[in-house]
Amino acid sequence: MSRKQKMPQKTILIADDDESVRGVVKYFLEAGFSEYTIEEFEDGKNLQNRLERELVSPTGVKLLITDNDMGEGPTGSEIIKKYADKPNISPIILYYGGVDNIGESAVQNGAFGYLKKPSKFAQFKLVVGEALKIEIDN
């Protein structure tokens, strides 16, 4: 008897230390991209641990959306610098509030793009859709 090979899930990772922001991002993702499983992280430390596991054993992560300032562990900008060029890490979007040049800097360091908080659903869906299309096409 042969064992069926399990297909990798299509997963989006979101990281933000603000639970309400994670909730809004998750709501946007479920409304616009319901075929994806969502995993939430409240800090850079737990996100980095998940990304390290993805490098060792890919599970189907298709996108990472991260805040910049998350308390414990690395910032979103540090995550981007470390993981943007890794083979099993998919496009990254920096989702931030505050300093204006953080988004542009993130793109220069390998992020697919950025969204400034708060974002309207239409803009969020457009940027996320473009990131997922690029990941699927490559």
C-alpha cells in the first residue's frame, strides 16, 4: 500500500506585536485570499524561529507580512535583511507606521513592497495580490 504524499499548504505569515493590527491583517487576508492558511506571530523572535524552520523543511509559505517594530527579537527590517534572499522564503511585505523612509529602505534590502498603517483594503489586496502572483510565477 502506497502512502499519499501530503501537499504543502499555502500559508501566509503575519507578524505584529499589536494584536488588533494582526486581527485586521488576518481579516483582510481571509476576505481576499481565503485559500491561504494564516499563521500569526507577535514578535520577531517567534517569526525568526518559524523562518528558520522553513529554511530546513519548506512547508508552503507563500508570503510574509511583517511589522517593523515588534518588541522582542529582530525588527521587520532585520528579518528582511536576513531572509529576503533565502531560497525558501517568499516575498516579504513590510507593514509599518511611523518613519517615512522605512518602506523604501525595506524594498532596497529585498522586501517585495511595503504598506503604511493604516491601509485601505483595496490597496492591501492589490499589494498582497501582486506579491503572490510573483511568487506563483517564479
